[in-house]
Amino acid sequence: MEQQILHHTYDNGLTLVAQPMPWLESAAFSIAVPGGCRFDPQQQLGVANFVCEMVQRGCGAYNSREYIEALESLGVDYSSSASLYNTNFSGAMQAAQLNDALAVYADVIRRPTFPEDQLEDGRMVCFQDIAALRDDLAQRALQKVRMNFYGSTDGRSCEGLLETVESITLDNIRQFYATHYRPNGLIIACAGKLDWASLKSHVGRLFDDWEPKPEPAIELVPAAHGIDHIAHDSEQTHIAIAFPGVAYSHEDYYLNRGAIGVLSGGMSSRLFTEVREKRGLCYTVFASCNTLKDKGAVLCYAGTTNERAQETLDVIIEELQKLAGGIHEDELRRLKVQIRSGMVMQQESCRGRAGSIAGDWFHLGRVRTLDEVNEKINGLTIESINEYLADNPPCDFDIVTLGPQPLEFKANGISATPA
Amino acid sequence: MEYLQHRLDNGLEVLVECNPQAYTSAFGFFVRTGARDETQEVGGVSHFLEHMVFKGTPNRSAAQVNLELDEMGSSSNARTGEESTIYHASVLPEFQTPVVDLLSDLMRPSLRKEDFETEKQVIIEEIKMYDDQPPYGGYERIMAEFFGDHPLGHSVLGTVETVSALTPEGMLDYFEQRYCPSNICFAGAGNVDFEKLVEDLERCCGHWKKFAPGRSKAKAEYRKGFVSMHKPNSHQQYILQLAEGPSSEEEIRYATSVMSAIIGDDSGSRLYWEFLDSGLAESAGMGAYDYQGSGSIMTYICCAPEEAQSNLERLTRLQRQVREEGITQKELDLAKRKIESHIVLASERTNNRMFSIGSQWLCEQPYKTVAEIAATYESLTLDQINEALNAYPLDENMTLVVGPRDDLAPAP
């Protein structure tokens, strides 16, 4: 399958990266502005998310209603969110509207008006983002384990706290915007039916007269590893586990990804087979690779009725430790075809591709082509993965349980309950 | 793009949209059976059977089924609803024959006793999982309240009690009444070798015994009212409403779905500006659900408990106002742009095309191309949308509130 990746970095440091998919009638964009919640000051947790809300409540000549009408009249299916490193704006539409949609987003990103009369409605929406998570028990357990594993800067989630969001002022919002919304480090990724030359000059007209800004400093709070329990009167106990993984940019990434794929890749994967199929302990169980720019984690989750939660945790930990003993030839063979087929299926969606090439550019400063990924996947051998696993056995587990009772953690002769 | 069909002698329909340009192929068995076809005693059997289908056949163990699905790198799943059960897989074209072979074999499952007991535990975990998730069984409750004795009010999952009481024999009984070839369609889309497909299906499914399943399509007697479920440890309050909507046989369902997008889409709609832009609610939305013989329109709001009473009243005012004043041409034009774009984006995924073909068959509707579907929406007029608004008054509904408040009252 042919795949062409084009890119251009303008003088101010903004990068445009694109994948033409001429067989489609649609196009999509994914914009990463280098101001994520990682940069929230401690007293203003949630400010990146609040800024993301406010830049869309008045920009350029649009008021908040006109802005949404402009997108809808172009038929743009849009979304926005703050994430750890970036604030992301993305959309998909019929191909002919791509340039007009990008022009709307140039207003969002470069010319927000921050109208004072929108501040309290915007704050209410941010409160709702916090409220939305409180009833999502699985997410709460996973969020907490991320926080414990990465520390409260890199493990934070973007909604912030009720008290910090309450105290954020319009000046704080303007300040965050002025510091972090900048062309240097900003990525615009497009995929779909597009004409590269016209796209490149259009994006240039929209953005290349924007002056770069200095790289902002960041305060990092170190991790507080351990075993934790959140008491909650629920039907199930929600178990979240984190342990060291590999960053996407690291040369061992695919070795780790391969090993975790064997653990939790498909219906024949080890966790699904041992926890759900053989023992019927839960409906949902998974492990997945999570990546920051410079480090990675493996995150696992299972939700199970309280009486069977201890057995579920024990079986999962046993499977994680067993992984150090290596994987088998047939497991690797299935994994390879799964990854290959997943990559081909992604080619059907310009939205998926735009997000994916934006992510690649952010993590690597380039895009891994299908051929390159294929080569890496085909190059995986039992020996290379097993050697990696012997050197890096799953260990140092951070565990968070949410439910009526804490669980006991037993592994390699260590036994512990939450402090 | 070419639409091809074939019917096996035993009644199994094969419907395929072939697109030689596609990178993948998607296939699915669509069975016209679901919770509405169950008796109360076997509540949840359709969904439990959907799980048991993956537990093996006389030719394959459960573990073998999982291995084969993964060996093809397939993206596969199944789902059960009020009136359908769907088994589907997407694969690279080179795996067409093995995946058709596997899916066909799965449609004649063994229902082995020991697998049955293990899987029963998984189903109970699934029920418990939803009990922990908003709206905490509220969907099942409002369906039962709204549809009353009509079978569309049956819960898809069933309860811990009904599922615990199920036996392999009871499931086999149900299977033998519902999984007959004339009640099943095989839908495909993408890069499909149709001739080979028909040959494979004749070989794998041609021997399935023919018999006649039935289904009552009587129109439901919709109930109105106000019901409260107290859930003290929930942080948010959840408001659900069901009002009458068109059935899947009625042409007005297109106008109704546009009406529901104008009022309740997740962006730019009336509910969006009233509740979401202002931050009065965490989420607010609306959707039309058509079934054979009956239909409903659901409205959903999640908000802080202290806003719940005033939001209920706002919602009722909004519903009455839109019916009195109608919607505007500008709203209709924007909704059409949105729908058009949505149709184009969705049609680019092979999997979506397969679902579209299978779903049309489930409702006994004729096949429509993407262009025909788009044209149907494009042709809608303001009068037709306002006619739908008047035919299905949103404020005449069953309302269910779930959450920490136990003192909420219907809007005056």
C-alpha cells in the first residue's frame, strides 16, 4: 500500500504534516497547540482546559454562536480537548471544505477575544468536566494509578480541581494563552483528499506571520508510587495497575508493545483467556501501552464483583509475572497479523490518520510510514522479545483499587495492603 | 461499487456491496432476534446466547474460536439489542474464506454445559458493571416503564435472577425458534469476491434447517409518567425521557431523525445552547429509535443534583416552545450540512457499509445506496420537520430521574 507523507516547517517553527488519501472524498485535520495541562501552575490546575473552552467562545469576528455555526455550515465534525502536552483541535469533513475549516481554527488559535461575559459559562462547563468523572469509577481508578506512577505533573488529568477552577481569573487565562499558544512546536496534521501545494500555501497565509515565543519552563512533581485504595460502595471492585513501559520514541518500543500485545491483544490473549474465558472473573480486563515523550507505562484494568476481586488481582499479577518467562512463536505470529491488519484498517479513516501523524510528529519529529512500521513488526522475533522481557520483567507495580474493601497484593514474596 | 444479492434455498439472504477498491472486507450475520422475542422467564437469553456463540461448535472449542479470530487479525464483535443480534468481523480480503467459514460455523453453536456456567459468571459481571455505571440501570427501567407489557420493554441483559436461572436446554429451545435461515441475513461490504462468497455460504449454511419464526409487531401502548430511582452515592443526577416516535416502517422517521438532530445533537442544537454552552448540564442529547411496529425518542440530561429540578422545567419549556414555534429554515440547512458530511465520512468505512446493509434488512427495508440515503435527507422540507414535531410531542413522555435527589417532581 502506497503512503506518502509530506511535511513543511515554516520559519516560525510551525509544522504542517500531511498524508494525501486520494481514494477518499473527505479530509481531516488534527492541530496540536503546545499548551497542555502539564503547564498548569499548581494553583491553577485546570487552566489549560479552561483556555481551550474560552478560545472557542469568541475569536476573530465570531461570537461563540457564530463560531459554531461557521463550523456547522462547513459540515465539520469537530472536537477539542486539552491533553497532557498539547491542546488539540480536530475535525473531519468533506474534502472541499478543509481550507475554510482551517481558516476558522486560525481565528481560534491566533485571535481569541476572551469576552468577559462568557467567563462564567465557560467555568461552568469546566466544572461539568470535573463532575463527569466522579461517576466514572473505572476512569477514577485509572486516573489515580497514572498519577501515582508518573507523579502529579505528568500523571495529572486536565480537568483540574473544583477549588482551582473556581479561582482562575480571566487574567490567568490570558496569561496562559499568551505563553503557550505559539507557532513554534505547533503541529497541524491533515489527511484525506487534499492538494499539498495549495494546503501548504494556505496554512502559510494563515500562520506564517505569527512570531515564535520562548519555550516555557515547567515544574515537575515526582511520583509517589505505592498501593492505594479508594473506598466506594460499588457493585464491582475496580482494579488499576501501572508498571514501567517504554516511550513511543524509544528503540525498544515495539519489543514492549509486542509483549503487551501477547498479554492483551485479542481474544486469544493471555489476560482475556485466563481472567475472563477460563475463570469468568470479569467482563472487562485489559493492559495497554501508555506513552509520554520520555517514558512509558503499561496500564491494566479489570472490574469485577467484590467477592471475586482478590482472585482477579492475584490472577492478573501472576500473568504479568509469567510474562517475564517469555512468549511463544504462535503468539507472536498472531500478534503480527493483528498489527498489520489494524494498520490497513486505519487507512480507511482520514480522521484516524490525521490524529496518528500528528502524534508521530509530536513524539518523533517525523512520521513512521506503514513500510517502516511493517519492517519493525516483521523484524520482531521470539528471541528479541524474550530477551527484552528477561531484562525488563514486569515489576514495581502501582496498584489502585476502588470498591468497598481494599485487596491484598501478593507478588514474588512481597505482600502488602494499602497504607 | 456494485450491490449483489443471493438467496439460499433455505431462505438465508446474502447481501453485499462489492467495492474492489477497498482495502478490507467486512462481514456479518444479522439475526432478527432480541429481547422483544423473549418470554419473561428467559429474560436475557438472546444476549447470553450471543456470548455462547463464541464458545464453540461441534467443530471448534472456545479457545480455537478465539485463536482463529486472532490468526486472521480480524476485528470482530457481536451485539444484542431489543430486536436484533449481530455477529461481525472485518478482515483483510485474503481472509475472506476462513472468516466466512468461521462465522458460519459459529451460527450453529454447541452450548456446552461447562462453558455455559463459566460464561454465566461473565454475564453477571457485565450486569454488575452496568450497575456501577450511570445511569445505573435507568435505561432498562425507563424502557420497561414506557413500553409497559409490550415486549420492547424487556431488558437486553436480563437480571442476575433471570440469567442465573437459565439452562442450556432453555437456551437451545430459544435458539431453535429464532436462528432459522429465513430469519438471518449475511451482509458484506468492501473488497469481496461474491462468487466465492456464495459458494462458501452454500457449503457452510445450505444445510441449515428451514422453519418459520414469528414476531409480534403490534404497536406498543406507550405509557406516560414520572418515576424516580434513588441512588444516594451517585454524584450527578440523570434525567431520561421517552416519548413516542415513528416505527421503522414509517417514512416520517427521516424527518424525525433530523428533528431530533436539530433539537438534541451534541453540538449546535437547541439542547446544546440551552444546557451545554451554559454549563447547566454535563451532557444533554436526544435520539430517535425506531423498531418494527413501534418507536421512541429518548432525551437525556446529566447534571448537578442541585440543577436537576430547574433543568427539568427548562427542558419542558424548551420542548413546548419548539413545538409551538417550529424550527427555522436556518436550523434545517445547518442540520442537512451536518448530516451530509456525516454520511460521507461514515460511508468511507467498509464496516459501516456492512452495518448499513444489514440494518436495512433487519427492518425489512429495501437497500439504499449512500447517494440515495443522502438524497432522502436533502429533500426534506421545513414542513415535514415541523409535522414530525407535532406528530411526536416530546413533552408527553415517561420521565425517569436517577441520582441522589429523591424529591424531584414533574415540571408543571
